[in-house]
Amino acid sequence: DAGVTQSPTHLIKTRGQQVTLRCSPKSGHDTVSWYQQALGQGPQFIFQYYEEEERQRGNFPDRFSGHQFPNYSSELNVNALLLGDSALYLCASSLAGWINQPQHFGDGTRLSIL
Amino acid sequence: SQELEQSPQSLIVQEGKNLTINCTSSKTLYGLYWYKQKYGEGLIFLMMLQKGGEEKSHEKITAKLDEKKQQSSLHITASQPSHAGIYLCGADIQGGSEKLVFGKGTKLTVNP
């Protein structure tokens, strides 16, 4: 039973560039959420995708955008990268319709901005 | 301000000792989740609590949600080096939402 997989594991970019992170949800899950975790902090919710639509969004600027594909996998895109975007980006998956169920997390993508 | 406050921020214990980590909210916790994270890695789900007064145990870890559903505790009995890591509480504070808010985490070190 495949868990949540994310790619790449590490990424180094420079300010102003754009980046795309990828996530495949756990088998059987159809909802994907993205979180940003800065060093020494807890994860912060970016947005959630279900049925290829953004369903909820946290307090992040429009530079952060996403996409969900028909196979439920998802991408997180960040434009005009800032030094403050350096963080661990976590993807979590769940099954829609099951209230208060645990989200399953991937190992994350470590993004470093120079 | 942080919506979920965890205490302590860090904890160093000797192997075999018991310990407790707390997670407090000013809002009702509709679903409370405990996760463990190794440095720089993903979150491993430990336990989920929903009802006031609920208590769950798995191996040597027990989690409780108080009656008012605004505070949770995680208790580890007879700690082992394998318990070391960062413990995070996450919660649905909106009711029926999958948007989780997290505390900053508690870093646990267990010395052999």
C-alpha cells in the first residue's frame, strides 16, 4: 500500500525563480493538502485540492498556486521565490467525506532559496 | 499569536522515565491529532481524539482530550530512545474542516 510520495526531496533555487513540487496521494485517497513548515515551526496550511479544484486556502499570497490531476496527484507552484520561502513543503492526503480523519503526510520537499 | 500552544518546547529525559507534553487552544478542538516527526522528515500519525474526555493508548503512548475540548496531553510511559523526535499537535478548530492548525512542536530527547 503506497503512502504519500513527494518529489523532489531537495531543491535549491535562487530568488525570483519559480518552482514546482509534486505529490502523489496515498492509494485510495482523493484529497491533497499542502503545508509549509519553516525551521523550528509547525506546518502551516497552504491550500487543499479536491476534484481538481482548490477547496480551502490558508493565508498565503497568490504566488503560491496549485493543481490537481485526474489521478488525484497534485503540484504546488511558487513564483517569484523569496528567501522566506525556504522551508520544508509537506503534502498530506485524505479521503473526502470522512470528517475528522487523520491526514497522511509525505516526507516533504526541502526547498532552499539562495 | 499561535492558535495552538505546545509545552514544553523541548524535553530531555533519561531512558525509562515518564513524560507529558501539553497542547492548549483558546478555541474548541473539533479534532485533535498527534504526530511525530523526525528531523526534516514527514509527519507520522500517532492518535486522533474527537470527544471531550476521550483517551486513547497505543503501546506506551497515551493521549487525552479534556472535557472542554481545549487541551490535550500526550503521555509516554517508560521512555525509550526510539521515542525521540518532535511531537506535533494539529487540530481542526473550525469544525468539519480538514485545514489543520499546528503547534510549534515539542522536541524530545531520550538519553540512554
